Amino acid sequence: MANAQANIGVIGMAVMGSNLARNLASREGNTVAIYNRSPEKTRAVVAEFPEAGFVASESIEEFAASLSKPRTAIIMVKAGAGTDAVINQLTEVFEPGDIIVDGGNALFTDTIRREKAVRETGINFVGAGISGGEEGALKGPSIMPGGSAEAWETLGPILKSIAAVAEGEPCVTHVGTDGAGHFVKMIHNGIEYADMQLIAEAYDLIRRGTGKSPAEIADIFTEWNKGELESYLIEITAEVLRQVDATTGQPLVDVIVDQAGAKGTGAWTVQTALDLGIPVSGIAEAVFARSLSSKPDQRQAAAHLPGPSTQWTVDDADAFVEDVRQALYASKIIAYSQGFDEIVAGAEQYNWDIKKGDIAKIWRGGCIIRAQFLNRITEAYDQDPGLVALVTAPYFTDAVSRTQDAWRRVVVAAAQAGIPSPAFASSLSYYDGLRADRLPAALIQGQRDFFGAHTYRRVDAEGTFHTLWSGDRSEIEAADTH
Ligand code: NAP
């Protein structure tokens, strides 16, 4: 049996786990224990990175024995059954007070279930969202841990030591209890879907509207990255657009099959939003746009359907590009506003005390949606922690006031040109719905009352009413039972 010489352990030696273990090992004061179901992977990692000084084990018992108390282990294995299998093994060999961290992409409701079950053994269970992909795991991710305050006391300093740093602050905070961390990570991914879709729509509109080449559009994105749109996703978009395929000499983007994949976290965000009753239309459109792209049979069958009968042209390419930039910024604000609405609703539903400003802060570095404008979100929630909609904060109100005319022009242009822009268009509709004085929801209530006696409320009286539609159409007061 190994001596209890490691202060932290990592289970799962695929790309994320091995990189995270190397990141931990590179920080002052850490000795890292490692374990993987297939021992040959563990041996390969030890051989490849001798400088890490890993304490390697080939059984879970040996792994537990190699950790000092309270034992702390981060699981980085395939989400789902893999995670459950490792948790079951760990609860056999860990003791009360020890800490199991799941750093995989777990569904937050699974984390709630697991935390409850593990807590009964006296062992702490922390579901921690980790963003930033392989490079983030190695160099510094954004980390969103849930779990108990007790676990955070031990875990906090370790996670702070490996997290990305943004403006001097580590990109990690104790998000809330049980599944709060994985919930917030899920929303992060949902916003990522919306952001990527908006950027893709901006590219498509500029390319088809102005005839600019991918390399020229890459230059535009590089320029945009110096202003209010400054972000990792804008930066890498320029890199992708500039890439030339070695085989054909074509822009790489033209030889990639136009069917977007997904691993499911965007869909989780939308499914959860539906359950919570929160309109995350930008994220939903982004998820659906990927689904539509991945239906080659339908797309082929529909390829002959007519587009606009009149030719659409852009008169002033520079002005159009600037309009698209502004539409992108406005739509992005809506996507984040909707994402934070879902965080607020989730926190209320599951009793999490989530500090919205702190979440925006820990997304400033390490993660895929890192962006300059997250500072503005932190400021907005610092100024008004009870902000009812992010887009109504003064900074964002100014931003949409400034950009909304361009936004409308772009959505009109896209419709006239027959260029799909689901995220731009739905974000604008959401914005107009939010600010509307009266919505046609009144008519929907009338329809519901007509066919289902679902009742309605009046603008000029308290109570609930029903019209006797199949009788004399007089109105009666009704109990609100529907
Ligand atoms: P992965 O391909 O998701 O999983 C492979 C690892 O899981 C291997 O170590 C494998 O062990 C282990 N595993 C699978 N089933 C197991 C079981 N039943 N019992 C024990 N171990 C099992 O690895 P990854 O890409 O490094 O991701 C790890 C986690 O991080 C996942 O939850 C993923 O969603 C999350 N994540 C990934 C990224 C990314 O960019 N890749 C970003 C953020 C989060 P064997 O070697 O024995 O097969």
C-alpha cells in the first residue's frame, strides 16, 4: 500500500483528467495521486510526464491509501454511468469527511441525486462544472463547484490554485449547494451555443451579402475583437475563417460538411428552461439550427423550394458590416440576459444562493464564453442584485438603444435575402415582446377561455372571469381552477 502522500487525486486519465492532473501537479504544494480504470493509461501518463511526480495507483484501494486526509479526489470520467461507477467505488474506500468531486459534464439533476446519496455516507460530494476544454484543464479552466460549504473550505484553495486568472482573480467561486455548479455550467454551455450561432449568422450574412471571402471576413472579426465584442469566440472565429485547406487550397470552412454536432448540454439548457418556464429563445434557436443542419435528407428534399423572387443587394458593404456587428452585439446581450434569467429561476426552484455577478466574473477567463463584456454583467448585478432582466440594466439599455435600428435592418435584410438568421430574429422578437405595452397574450387567454373555459383576468377588476361562449356570451366570475 502506498503512503498517504498526495493531497489531491484525479480519477480518469483521458485528455481532461490527465491535463487537470498535470495542472494540479504544476502548482506549488500539490502532490497528485492518479488512477484510471484501465491501468495501461495510467502507466502511459506517468511515463509521458515524469516531471509531474504523480503517485500512480492501479487499484481504487491503493488510490485511497495514497491520499492524505481529508481525502480529495476529482473524477474526470465519461459522464453518466462511468461517473456513477466511480462514485460507487470511491464510497467503498473513502471515509466521512472525505471529498469526492465530479468534474465531468454531469446533468445537474444527476448531481443533486448523487450528492444526496453520498452525503448519507458522511462523505462530501461536489459537482463541479469545468469549462475550457483540454487547454483550459491544463493551463487554467473556469471552475463552477457546487456542494457544501465544508467541502469548499478544503477544496477552495486547491481549485483557486489551478483556475484561470482574470484581472488578478481566480475564475472559481462556490456557486451554491448540491447541483448549483453543474447547473451554472449547463447555462454557460447554452450561452455558448447561442454565441456561436450568432457569430455564424453574422458570417453568413456578410459573406452572402457582400461577397467577401472568408479571409476578408476573418479580418473583420479580428477588428471586431478590438471593441465591445472582444471575446475568445470572436478570436477563434477569425482563426478558423483564415485557415486554408492544405489538400484543396480552399478556405477550410468551405470543405467542412455543414452539419453541426452537439453533445447535449445546449439541449439540457433548453429542456430545463421549458420546465422552469423561462424563454431562452436565442439558445433554443441555436440548438434547433444545429439540428436542422444535421438533417441532410430533409435539406436535400427541400433544396428546390423557392427563395425571394426579387434580387437582394447590399449597396454599402461597410455600412452593412457595421449593421451586422451591432445586431450581433444586441443579440448577444439578449442571449446572456436570457441565460441569467434561467440562473435566477433555477436558483429559486432549487434553493441556491447564486451570486449572478460572481458567475459573470468567473466566466471572464478559462472558459469558452470568456469575453470583455462579462465585466459589464458583474457591474450590473453589483449595482442591483435584484435586477429583473439583465437587458434593463443601464449599460445594456444604452447598448440596445444604440444598436436596435441596425439590428432591425439586419433582420429585415436577412428575411428579404432568404438567409436564415434564427438567433438574430428570435432575439429581436424577444426584445420587442419584453418591451411591449400590450401583448396578444390577451387574445390567447380569450381563445383558451373559449375552448376550455380556462378563465381570464380583467385589466379593470380583481378576480377571475369566464364568458359563457356557448350560452348567451355574458360574463361570470369564476374560480381560477385552470
Ligand atoms: P471521456 O472520453 O469522456 O471519458 C474517458 C474516461 O472515462 C477514461 O478515463 C475511461 O477509462 C473513463 N471511464 C469511462 N467509463 C468508465 C467506467 N464505467 N468506470 C471507470 N472509468 C470509466 O474523457 P474526457 O474527454 O477526458 O472527459 C472527461 C469528463 O470531462 C467528461 O465528463 C466530459 O464530459 C468532461 N469534459 C470534457 C471536456 C472536453 O473538452 N473533452 C470539456 C469539459 C468537460 P478507461 O480508460 O478505462 O476507458
